[in-house]
Amino acid sequence: MSRTVLLVEDEAPIREMLKFVLEQSGFNTVEAEDIDAAQRQICEPYPDLILLDWMLPGGSGVQLAKSLKQHEYTRDIPVIMLTAKGEEEDKIRGLDAGADDYVTKPFSPKELVARIKAVMRRVTPTTNEEPIEFNGLKLEPISHRVTANDEPVEMGPTEFKLLHFFMTQPERVYSREQLLDNVWGTNVYVEDRTVDVHIRRLRKAISTYSHDRMIQTVRGAGYRFSTKM
């Protein structure tokens, strides 16, 4: 079954080129030229991924990404930002808004398709594994649920995969590069800084009962999951 990509891009020639590339790669493509058109397209059946231009008529892609991540039915839709902005600060803004990846124009069609496939792989829930629990923090891979002291915890799919990896490898220190390989996958175009953004999101999600303290920063080495304070 073909995955559906919502392509939000205001420049018609670029939109047509991207649609061709996506459909040649087996994706079903839905188009939108501005914020209003994009919002009309984001309905059931929801797209499997959104390719979102940074600058759009009627508002910025960053604003739309932030809005999507705040709503129950759209927050798990992965978003890849498309932009000419290449400065690190702009990339961090996009990631902080909820984007799962960031592609700077100009980019090659092969790179874009590789990133789309990589994002789709990493947001697919882990299955067929037993629940894991530490100090009241419980992760259930089959139902894709996380609870803290029996209270539900909301988090994005990448944070879920990151937490699952940590909880299955307690007390071990992993560098950013190792986390990228194990959580995001090898041959994925993701920067080290992306790990820090998702670590921050994960800590915020599990902070209600101070479980965020179990995600520990090891200076000069990386991160570890530990119940030892």
C-alpha cells in the first residue's frame, strides 16, 4: 500500500518536480500551495508524512508544524521542513517546532527520498516486545504507550523510540553518533544536534514525576538511562 505524502510548497515548478520525484519513488502525493490549503488537506485519512516549506503564503511552515504537534490527531504525523535557510539557529527553530528532519535547498532527489524513508522507518512503532518498567516509568512497545506512575505520558514517535532504546540498554553511555545509528538508523542524514533536541523533548515528556532525571548527560561522552542518581 502506497504511503501518502502531503507536499506543502508555494512555488509551482518546485512542487511539480517534487511530486514527480515522490511518485517515481512509489509515494502517493497530495499537494498544497499555502497554509490554508495544507490545513484543508490534513484530515482523515491523514497523510503519512508532511513535506513542509519554511516560507509560505499565509504564515510560516514553522507555525504550521508547531500547530500540528499540539493536536491529538496530527501530532504523530512526521514533518520534514524544506527551506533555503541553512544556519544552525534556523535548523534548531524548525526542530523545536516539532519537525522530525530538516532539508536545506538545494538538495538532490535521492537525498530527499532517503530522508523521507528514514523518517518513516523511525516513527514506525516497535512491536512484539515485552513491557519495560523502571521506578514507575513503564513503556509498552505493542500498544505504543508510556505511563508514569500509571498516568499516561504523551510523546512523539521519535521520543518513544529513543526512550525504548534507553530502557532496553540501562546504565550504558551512548554518544550522539551511537544514538543516531541505533535510533535513527545508519545512512540517515541527521545532525548530532538533532539528538539534543529530542533528548530535551523526551525529558520534558517524562518530567511530571521526575523521571527526566533518569536521562542523564555524561559530560564529554553522551547520554545514559540510569535509576542511580
